[in-house]
Amino acid sequence: MRIVRLAEAPDLIPAWDRFVAGHKHGWFFHTSAWLAYQRAYRAENVDESFAVLSGNGAVVAVVSSTGACEAVAVDSCGCLARPEAWV
């Protein structure tokens, strides 16, 4: 497993959006389009989003955050969690 910041890996965007679209708890606010809108809407919004990749490079979890609101994670098991709840 490894963690990759979305802002540092634009080639990850298609896999990110496929993961969100195919996830039962994924919604528009997890997509790269929403993240881009948030950055364009407010100059102070910084993309802090990241994906967790498996050993073979598949996206197994995403955390979308621009500083505009609380980050919410969606993992491959269907769990939603706020970062402060992570162990």
C-alpha cells in the first residue's frame, strides 16, 4: 500500500473518478471535478486529497479535501470516516 497525493499525480485522475463512480458511497463531492471547482472558486483552497493504492497500483481508498470543508474518506469496504476517527 502507498499513499499518493492527487495534486502530485494528475495521471491518477481517471482511476480516482472510476473508483468514486463505482463505489456505493461515492458521490459528486468526491470527484476530481468537484475538487477542481473548489480550487477555482477560492484561491485559498489547496488540494490536499490523496488516494491509497494497493501493491498493484489499484485505488482502494480516496480522501477528498480542499480545506473548504471536513475531509471525508471512502474506502473499498464502503466505510465513510472523518480523519479524526482514523486510527
